[in-house]
Amino acid sequence: MSTTPKLTETAQCLCLASRRAARAITRAFDRELRAHGLRATQFTLLATLSLKGEQTISELAEFIDADRTTMTRNVALAEEKSFVEVRRHKSDARVRVVTITPKGRETLEAALAGWGRVQAGLTEAMGSDAADALRHLAGSGAARPPAKADKHRLEVKR
């Protein structure tokens, strides 16, 4: 089987590399947080609620950049562990509001030191410049296709 030179370039695919890196990073956090009964997704959920206060599921999904269905599932798992409480919104019964419970806050506080160790270790392993670039890329939307009216978004040069 013959491979074209262009096809061999896919071995350096940023999408593949980022997905592999994301899984490796998630596994590192999950290993550390497991001792506290948390996964990385639940830690992020609790930290977000602790920082921002009560949020709707849609607000959480938007802030964390997850789809609403995934956020609903993550909230349900956290609710089963009594880390969060879910109630109907006062003015719209279709909307659910999520708050962190005292148990969720205690669990978050207990897990924070371990999270910090993993954060520091990964930052050291990849270098602070790469860690900053990763955070910038994740927050800038640069990986998304630019809208026609959005002249400030990064574009791939051809």
C-alpha cells in the first residue's frame, strides 16, 4: 500500500494530539481525585459552583463548554453523591438551578491540594509557556471556524 506525502502528515494532526493529551490530562486528575470520590468533571462542576454561585444547567454547560446533555448527566451524578442540589427555577419550572451542598464544598476543599499537585506537575511537564498556550487556545475559541464578521479570531494560513 502506498501512502501519499500529504497523508503521512496526518500523523502530526493537532486534533489527534489534542485528544490524546486531553485524555492523558484527564486520567492524571481522575487518579488523584478518586481518593475523594470525584472525577475531574465533578471537581470542575463543584469548583464552578463554588466560584460563581448557583447556576442553571445551561449556564454551567456554557461556562464549562460542555453540551447540555452531558452537563445534565454530570449534575445527576453529583446529585446522587449529595455534592449538589437541583431545584426548579422560581419563574420557569422547566429550568433547573444547581447549587453546591455543604458536603460538595467539603469534598472540593479536601480535593484541592491533590488537584494542585497534579496541576503543578502537568504544568512543569509541559512547561509554563505550553500550559499558557493551552489555556489561551481553550479560552480564545481559536480552534473554532471563524465567523465571517469576526476579524479578530485566529485563522489557519493556507
